[in-house]
Amino acid sequence: MQSSRQPMKLRPHVTQAVWGGSRLARDYYIDPQGLPNTAEAWALSAHPRGSSVAQTGPFAGQSLEQLFAARRDLFGRKCIDMKIFPVIVKLIDAREDLSIQVHPRDNDPVLLPGEAGKTECWYILEAAPGARLYLGFREAITPARFAAAIENNTIMDFVQAYPVQPGDFFFIPAGTLHAIGAGVLLAEVQQNSDTTYRVYDYNRLQNGAPRQLHIKQAMAVTDLLPWEPPSPAGGETLCACEYFTVEQRSGSFTGEAGEDSFVHLLILEADNSAKLVWEDIRIPIAKGGSVLIPAGAGKYSVDGDVRVLVNTV
């Protein structure tokens, strides 16, 4: 009989976008599911707009959204009283620049019903020469000047650009104006929200028309001060905030899923023999894959030449 605490491999929900590329399917073995590009793979998600699905174990075939509703005990004491699943973990491939955008905070009045705010973090996996991110403003800006820059299509004159390379890590609090630049492929851990307010989209057309902007909402939630990079958490921990904790682990390692939180593993690199071991079960893991280890599962190990992002709440 299979234990309900058995780790389960997840099939991601994939999305396409005008800016999306092909590397997730080609290099990270993400099934494009019939889409012309795989802009995003939602490796861990219980969002109504796209849920990951258990591939192995006693819940194979069930979506994470279904499991969170029916078996809250699998996700830990911290999740018991949560109205929605706490996080989404993604792989994102930006063939072109993403729109200049902002996400609301939990308590912003413009937040959509049923959505959380969206604080997020980015771990850079690949970056073309000259690739960059856009984060906050170069200097403090007034609301009037912000509005004028949007109206005049000069917002790029005020946004701060940061060159990036693989291994860089960025923590982006909700309210930070930002965008992923062309040529960047990254892993993202974020609050469970799909609310985005676009400010500028380079006058691109989608299906013959400009994509919708959300100027009024963005003006209400954007932090008008320069973005300040936080101090590194130190060691293997990339960040530990009120919404999630993210660690990077390399090579063979051991871990434990306690009663407080589930553990999610996003596999960034893996050799052909890599596997996750739990009790007497051995689960092969591969680049681009992910595994959910239920709360209370206890000790596990990852064996092989791997690089993994470990997420808990």
C-alpha cells in the first residue's frame, strides 16, 4: 500500500506568451503541451488558472489544486488555515523583453478577489551576452513624473537595468516596478498570484492589437523609490521571507520534510543516474523536473550530480 506521504513527481502547467521562447522544451524537457512556445512552466502551482498535476505516487492524476482542497494535511501545519496555496514555482524563458510591470501587495485595495499579493524572487539559470533585468527606478520619482513617463512612452529612461549572469539571485518585493529582459531564463518562486499590472509593453501587438495596460492600478501600487538589493541570506539559503524560503543545493544531499511545511524540489541540473530516495523508494529525477515531498514525510536524500532549488514555507 502506498503511503500518502510518498514524494510525487509533478507535471507542470505551461503557458505561452508573445515574449516566450523554446528553451524550456528543448533544454529542460518541458512538454509544450501543443503550445507554440513554453514561456512559463508552473512547476509547483495550485492556482485556478493553471495547476501542476501529480505524476507518481498514490495521488497520480490529481491536480495540486484538488489535493490542497481535499488533503490539507499533506502541506503542513503552516498551510492548514491558509485560504489559498501559498506559492507558485516557475521556470521562465524570455526570448524577448517582458513588459514593464508591477504586482500588488496583500493589502492593496486594487487586488483582485481571491488573489494574494505577489512578492517574488528570481534565480538566473541562463543569460545571453548583455542580458539584463529591470528593477525599480534609477532615482526617486514623483507620482506626477511617473504618470508623465507612462503617457510619453519614456518610462525606460527612468527604470534601472541590471546586467545578469547565471547564478545571480534577486528578491523582488511586491510594489517593485520590474521586467525580465530578453535572453534570460530563470527560476521564480513567488506568492500564489497571477495579478500583473502592465505599465509599458514596447508598443508590441498581439493578435493585431496592443496588449492591455493597467495604468490606474499600477499607479496605485508602485513603489516610487529605487530598488535596493537585500543582503544575502548566507550559505545555501538564497532567501527566507514571510512567504517562502528558497535554498540552492548542489551534489548529493539529505533533507527532511517536517510537520510544518511541504518541501518542493526544482531540478536545475541532473546527471543520468540522479534520483531521490525516500524510505525504500527511488524516484529518478531529471533537469526541468520537480518533486513535491509532503509534510511529515521525514528524511529523504538526493543522489547524483545535481543542482536543486529547495522551497518551503
